[in-house]
Amino acid sequence: MARVTYGSAGLLALALLAACSAGGQAGNGRDGVAMAGGGARGPAVSFSPQDKTQGVPTDQPVVVAANSGRLKSVEVDGGKSGPLVGVLSGDGTRWRSTGTARPGTAYTVTAVSVDAAGKQTSATSTFTTVKGKETFDIETITPNKDDTGLTVGVGMPIMIAFDKPVTDRVSIERNLTVRSSKPVEGAWHWFDSQHVDFRPQEYWPAHTRVRVEARLAGVRGGPGMYGKRDVTLNFKIGRSQITKGSTDEHVLHVRRDGKKIRTMPMSAGQGGQWKYYTTSGIHLAMSREPVTVMTSPGIGPGQAGYYQLTVYNTVRISNSGEYVHSAPWSVGSQGNSNVSHGCVNISPANAAWFIKNTLIGDPIIITGSPRKLEPTNGWGHWQENWKQWLKWSSLKSGPTIKL
């Protein structure tokens, strides 16, 4: 799973600290190690990147070390780009940045160290990050408040769309963090260069709180291209509700938290033509629409088989025009035969109940049809097994971080 990770560059920086020079008022001590306090035998403070370094990668951590004594404070000032925050080691001798620097920015590092006698010494160093030619941004992140109210079903994926194609997938995944109140195994999955989605290995546990942290400001997305901003999303997983139905048995069974709460006669796609089969597979509720105007796929007005219907209380389950919806005209067939053009027909009373009791992201599983739901048809994420899902993940799987 994707998480905030700092690569081997940080460890290498620690190993090379003795070769780094302090800036500002620091003088040179023995073996080329910078000594704070104009050459006095005060605490030795080392910086990485070295003083006056230019073209520093934005994801290279800033490391400050007190080779004797301890660090009292470290500030990394980026002017209008803002400061870089960091953490101090338990013994007070090492400080390391935890954020990503902004491209084309001059940073000043100021470190205050204290020796055994309590004497304070200040040392400074400067560096400039690599210049960026363009930025990329998150265009959409799903779930979102407008569609879901931020309480979603147990099958809900996290879906991020970028406004431009990106190529440095590893850098991006390293800065996408998923936290949850009930940790799960999960992974990001690239569908193409502008879409990366996250799902757990199994359904989310019911009543789980989730936070997505996309800390992409300054993160490299490709040659000369860097992230524009950070985005954070909080949402909740609701109760576990899973609906299952068979095109052979013509019945939908709704289970909530393991208990069957409703049985609804249904009529699925009539077949004959491939497009008139209801797809088999693990669908997710994608939207809840009080009114939907449906038109025949691939057929225009005046052509044989053309139709345009206004239907009510619809729950979308794919991008190929499939819904679970009210169909008063087929009530006589519901429970015994398939007569639709591919949707799942249920009675007006059942449709009113279903739209009211369904959350976006609830699994709706249909079996029996020869036409399979494609993983890219709507939210068909669960159509790939875990091995298939991980094939398109740059960092593979891992547990979410405890929220």
C-alpha cells in the first residue's frame, strides 16, 4: 500500500554528514568537519544538502546533525513557499525534514546547538531546489461530499484523477497515505497515467473511519513537473450491506451486517444481443438518482429498437448503462423471467426502499450472465483478484496507518 516513505537518500545523507560543511558563521574544524562558532571548539553542526548547493531534488530530505552536544532547534525557511517541518531524534543529535520542498525555491537552514556546558551556538546553511517547468494537480478525488455525504459502502475504492499525465508513479505513491481506524491491507493501482485508485484486499470493515492524505505539493510527477498542492479527504464506511442476485433465479437478496433484511423479485437483461445481457460480477453502487432518462444504446430516433424511458429511483451499477431501478411495466416478469435491456428491474415499492437504503460503494453482485463486468466498466475494481490488482501497483501492498 502506498504510504509516506523516505528512501535511501535520507540514510545516505546521514552517512555523509561528516563530509558536509556548515554555512553562516561556521568555521572549519579538523578533518573538514564544520565547527560552529567561528572555529571555536563548540558543537560541530553538519548540514545536508551542503551549503550553497543548487538543483537539490524536491524529495531529498534535509538533515542536520550535532556531532557533539545536541540540537536545540532547527528551522528551514523557504520564504513565500513556506517552511519545511521535521522531526528531532530522541537523543537530540539529528533533525530530519518530513515534508517535500517546493521546486525553484531558496531555503535557509538555521540550527541552534547546545554544548555540555549549556553554551548555545547558531549555524546556517542555504540551498536551492531544482526548477520546475510545470505543475500537476488532483482534478478529482472520490468519494466526495457532493456524491456520498462521505459515508460510503464497504466496497468503496479511493479514486484519484490528475489533470495531466504523470510518469513518476513511485514518487506519487510514496506521498499518498491512507489512514484508517481499523487498519487493513491495501494497495494503489494505476489504470492509466492520470488515474490511480486504492482498495483494500478485502472489503472495508464496517464503521471504519478513513483519511486520505495526498501530500503532493512539490512532488515530482515527471521531468520538470511537480505537484501543485496537498489534498486531504476524510470519510466513513457505513454498515456492511451486500446485495446478491442471479439472472437464473430472478431474486435479489439484501444482507446487512450478515443478516438478510429484504428479498426482491427481479428481472434482468433479456439477452439475444450481447448489449442486452446484464453483466455478471461485483458491481458497486455508483450513484443514486431519483429520476433517470434512459435511451437505447447505439440506436438513434427512428431506428428499429429505439427507446427513451423516464425511470424512477435508480441506482447506477456500471458505466455501460446498467441500473437497479423501478420498472412497473415488468412486475409480472420479476421473479420468473428476464425481459429488460440490461438493467435490473424491480417493483416501484422495492426500488423506493432500495435507493433509500443503499450507500455509494455498496457491493451489488450479479451472477448467471455470460457477459462479465470489466474492471474498467464503472467501479469494477473488485473484478480483479488481489494478484491482478497488485500487478499495476508501483509499491505493492501494505497495511493502512492507524488513524
